[in-house]
Amino acid sequence: MAKAKAPRRTLDSYTVKHINKTIKAGDCVLMRPADQSKPSYVARIERIEADARGGNVKVHVRWYYRPEESIGGRRQFHGSKEVFLSDHYDVQSADTIEGRCTVHSFKSYTKLDAVGNDDFFCRFEYNSSTGAFNPDRVAVYCKCEMPYNPDDLMVQCEGCSDWFHPACIEMTAEEAKRLDHFFCESCSSEGQKKLQNSHATSRHSDTKVFLLPCPSIQHVLYILPGLKVTSMSDGYQGGFEMPFILSTY
Ligand SMILES: [Zn+2]
Ligand SMILES: [Zn+2]
């Protein structure tokens, strides 16, 4: 016998009892996957609804995809906490919510003092049917011409301002951290000269600061999988808004 469809209503917020956390539209949450061996799903809540008596609570969500769930798969430059905001919407029982989480912008993620279990970052939107990303290109750095992975240490050349992975310049991470100054191969001879001239004034430079990629570098673009290759002259405006400090020694 068919039941009459009960009217449902939208809730401003809802307290998920088993975790004792109140959620509302716009919050990011971790949700229990059907396959328990998989990591929790990351989603953004769009709307919360319940039946007329406030029961049977469902959340309308927009999924974040992990790199391995995308058509192109996980690439070397994807951070361990990177997720893509997809165009895949769904309705789930509020019971599957395991906890709240935070999906940071790329910039604010790189400024975190410490990355917790519940911290993620998103720099791309992802079209789940075509595998396309938005933006569809990203600035690259180093000799290896890779986009920046915030999990990796990089050092900046004082000559050309490009950023380098220690391994790509035949250095260990420990050696890179001990550097006072760094000039890449192509800037090397010029840089050493400049440094000798300014040596008297640079005695205070015991502080070693490693900066992450800065926006002035836009020499090459990495075109994400499945996308047309367009030239720099198309007016790429992406990349990093400002240099930021990774760590100080
Ligand atoms: Zn490299
Ligand atoms: Zn250089």
C-alpha cells in the first residue's frame, strides 16, 4: 500500500547526536563511506531537511573528490589533504555524518601552523563527468616544471625567484634547510658575485626563511589532464597572490 508523501521542511541547523555537533548549510563534513576500508567522504552541506515532526533528517550535499577519485587520478603535485569541489550532488541520511571538517582555500591552508586530521584544501573545481578542472591550468616551478604541492619543501633562488625542490637540485631536505642563500644553476655565478659584494651588510642573515612560490613566476603552465592547451597570452591570472612563509629556522 502506497503511503502518502509527508511534507518535508528545511532546517536551519541540526545537531547530529552521535557526535554531538551542530551542522548547518555551508558546513563541511566527513561522511561514512559504504566501504569502511575507504577514507571518509568529504562533503559540503547545501541543505538540511526533515519530515514534519523533525525526524528522518537528510542532508543535501555537494561532494568533494579526492585526487584518486578523479578521472586523471592522483598526481605528484596533489597534496595529501587536497580535495576538488565537484559538481556531484547527493542526498544522504544525517546519520552518516562522522564529524565536521574544514576545507581551506589553498592560500589559507599553506598558512596553517599545523594541519589537523580535519583540515583539507581545495584549489580546483572538478567536473565529474568530463574530468575537467577549473581553473584548468596552474603555475609550475622548479627544473621539473611541476605545480606546487604544499606537502613539499621548496627553496627559492635569490636570482630568478623560481622555486626548487631540494631533490631536483641534488640536495637533501636537511641541506636545503641549512641554506643561508640559494642561487640556482643558471643564476649561480652572478649570484655569488653579488653576495660577496654585499657580504658586509648581510651578517645578520642567520635567519633562514623559506618562502613558498610567489606570483611573479608564471613561466610555464601545467595543463591539467583532459584539457585543451592554451597559451600564456590568453591572460592567465591564477597562481599565488603573495609569498608566504613556510617556516623559519
Ligand atoms: Zn622539482
Ligand atoms: Zn635562479
